[in-house]
Amino acid sequence: MLEINFNLGFAIPTYNRPETLNELLVSIIAQVSQYDFPVFISDNSTGETREQVCKIVQAHQIKYPFIFYKQNLENIGFNNNVIQVLSMSNQVQYVWLLADDDILLPNAVELFLNYLKLEANKYGLYVVNWIQKNEDLSQIVLERYIPIEEDEELDHEELFVKYAASVIAFMSCLIYNNSILQKLIKNEFSVSKNDWGFVYEYLALLCAYQSLTKIIATPLLCQRLGKAYYIDKYIKVFLIEFQQMILKLPKTIYSPSLYKKMLYGIKPHFKGKYNEAVWLGKYYGILSRQDLLKTCIIYFKFDKKKTATLAFLLIFFPLKTLKSIKQMIIEKSKYK
């Protein structure tokens, strides 16, 4: 009789992406079938894709019985979907949270298991490095997202300052110690209306506070560029929801002074990338640099009460570009 191996599990919140979910499942099952690790899926899909996703999952369940699938009666929202799928995985020792448009690289599971064998229950959080490819996965865009050659061991303050904005905002890089995570979920959340973003990073930062974090330098997964749900609402996600998440963190753990250090730490990490693209907006060709500034004016209007937002915004633009802001503020009424 087959028995589930609870040393590691995979949690996938999915929404209307049957094709990429299928590719992800193929990449996982090819590596976990010899270990019998469980895979958990919480499905927010609607319309025709709802049936498509269900059929894809059922086809994989025939080949690999340890896939546990929950189809929501309605779209419960991204955050609630994340909380739900993590709650489904409450029996595993470590849970790897994966977006439905990314894939594991070959031997990723075996490489990670080597860490678990050596380090047992030492870390509250693992952060794995990744490569970036274009939308059809035919071309490598970036071979090593985190620019390190050796693994790092960080306490919660070091993780926050160095990687809160630049790395762990990427959901698929996070592997949680579940004994810590499930207590946090029980105390902090229920599957209800959570209308703020980055709940997965919020949980990661709280896990990091209770134990050390290991940053794995070797890329273990591939991020598919161009499919993220937030592409059409980039400003809202990265300049509003990220701050909402930060402000919800306990100030006794993550103080305003630490937040300031984190803000100053973003730009050096992305040196060079900012010249090529204004974060994701310019990269995907959605907004020109000028349009992005105008959009920020629409959202924030740059009044005195938005100093934190303005400080965050300044990081995204070289000084040369910021010279145009003054005139745009004067003319901001045109963009209301």
C-alpha cells in the first residue's frame, strides 16, 4: 500500500491557467514520484477554464495519486487561495509554495532534500534562487536572479533589509517550515476577506523571525516572465499592496528604522536592471517611463501625507528622470 511522505509538500494556488499549471505539475511529478511527496492545489478558476483545470489535475492524479485538489465554488481571491492551499498542507514538514506559471528545474527536489538531510529542522524558511525565462520558456532572460555564488544564513533583520522587496516578494522561492507556518496561519488568518496583498511574504517574514533563514544560491526553479496576474496593475501591487503588508508587520519585530534600511537596500541589488527597465512596467512594455510617473501621480497625488509612498517611488527612478517630476506635479490635475 502506498504511503505519503510528509517530509516535503508542494502547495499551488491556481487561477485560470490550465496550460501553465500542467507544465508545473509535469515538472513536479517527474521529480517527486520516487519520494511520494504530496501536492496540494487550491483552484480559483472560473468559466471554461474551471473545467479545463479540473480535467488536467484528474489526468495527473491517475498517474500520481498524491495530488490533493480543492475546487472552490467561487473565486475566493488570491490571498485566501494562498492561505487555503497552505492550510491543506498542514501535515508536511516543509511546504514549497509555487505559483501556477513557474516550473521546477531538473533535480531541484533532490538538491533541496540534501539540505533537509544535513540541516534537519534548523531553518524556519528557505529561499531558493531561480532563473528567469521568457513566456514560452524558449529563452533565458536571467541565469541567476539572486546575485550570490554561495549560500547565505540570515537572521530576520538581515533577510528583511536585504531581500524583503527584491527577492521574497517572488512567491515561488519560498519553502516554509510548516511547524512554524501552521501556527501563524491559525493565529493570524482564516479563509475570509483578506483584501491586502503579499500574504505569503508576510508569513515568510514571521517564519524568519522565529528561526534562521537559508538562502540557497543554486537556482532550483524557473520563473516564467509575462504571465503574472499583477502585470496589468503593477502600480497597485508593488507600490500599494507591498506597503500595506509591511505596515501590518509587528513593529516590535520589523521597526520603521529597519524598513528605512530595506528601502535603501533595494537599489544596489538591482543596479543595472533599473537602467534597462523601470521594474516590471518598462520590461513588459506596458508603461513608458513618463506614463508610469503619471500613473503614480494619479494614485498618490504626492501630498504631504504620502511621504512613505514617495520615498518608495524614488527608488525606482534615476535622478535624471526625477527632474521631470516637479513639472508633472504642477500639472497633476490633468491626470485625475
